[in-house]
Amino acid sequence: MVKLTIYRSSKFYTSGSILVIFFYILLGIFTSGLALAVFGGWDPLQILYAPILIGLVGMGKAALNFSEESEFAWERGKLIAVLIFVGSGILLLGLLLLISATWIDTEVLVYLGDIGLILSCIVYAIGFFFLQKQLASLYLKRVIAKYPKYFISIGFGVQSLSYTLFFINWFISNETITATIVIAGIVLAIISILFLIIGFIPINIAFRAYPHLVENEEIRPG
């Protein structure tokens, strides 16, 4: 009989993937492709990051739980969890620094907040790279029905590039160049969200079946 923790941990991935997809789409739409996310100060749209963080942290917690299972233990589970937790901590710190610029009038906080957004995406990209490696090994054991490949890591990598372009724009004075950079950043942000959608959908599918495939060898894909 499969432990209840496997069902609960799988739920973290199925529900977390939906949260990340849905709220990144909203974030992209209402912040003009994440372009407004790098400006300092309080903005109610920053609340959209909350469910994204909850979904991602839930996945980290689930990876930690899976690393402690006796059967089909995730050998990379703790590493995945640490990277997701660190990425989430950096993202939260970056957001708090940007919000703090509302009360402390200094561009330094804004620059540090922007750097936090960039670094969080890089750490997430690395964390989900190792998650895909873990899922590849589980796919070979036939307990993962659908292997999601590396789209999520690519998505976060591209997102870090879009944030980097928005950050660089702070130091450019030429209006034509800044407009071009913003457009390029928005395009990259949209591409990154598309990659995240493409990557998280198979994760949602895979973890809906995961507990059942662990429990019943007869229904595992051939």
C-alpha cells in the first residue's frame, strides 16, 4: 500500500503546477510581459507572486518528502528541494527590496531587488534541471507516465534574460534603445511563460498518475 505522503506530495506537484501556470499568465498580462515587475515600490500586482511562490515551495517540500521514501526514493530530492527553497527565498527577498523602495527613496534597493529576480530565475532553472534528471530516472523505472523534458529550466533561463534586459534598461538614456530593449524583454518574458506552460503541463499529468503507478506495477506503461 502506497503511503499517504506519496499522494499528498504528488498533489503538491499537480496543484502547484496549475498555480504557477495560471498566475504567471496573469502576471505576464497585467505587468506587460513582466516589464513592470522590475520597478521599485508597492504594486498590488505583486500579490500575484504569492501563489507562484506557494506552488513552487510546495514542489520543493514534495521533493524532500520523496527523498525520504523507502521505495523509489529520490536520490536528487534533497538537492531539488534546497534549490527551490533558495530560489524562492531570493525571489521573496527581491520583492521585499522592491517594495521597500516605497518608503526608502534609494535606487540601490531597486537594483538589488531586480538582481534578486534575476538570480531567483537562475536558481529555479538549475533546480528544475535536476528535477527533470530525477524524473528521467523514474521514467526508466516506469513510474512516471510522461517525461516533461527540460522546458521549465529553459523557461526560467529565458525569464532571467528578460529580467536582465529590463535591469540594463535602467542605465540606458537613449529613448530608441530603451524602447527596443523593453520590447525585446517583453518578447522574451512571453516566450519564457510559454516554456513554463509547456513544461508544467506534463508534470501535472505525470504526478496525477505517479502514486497509482508506484502502487500497482501492472498498470505501468510498457
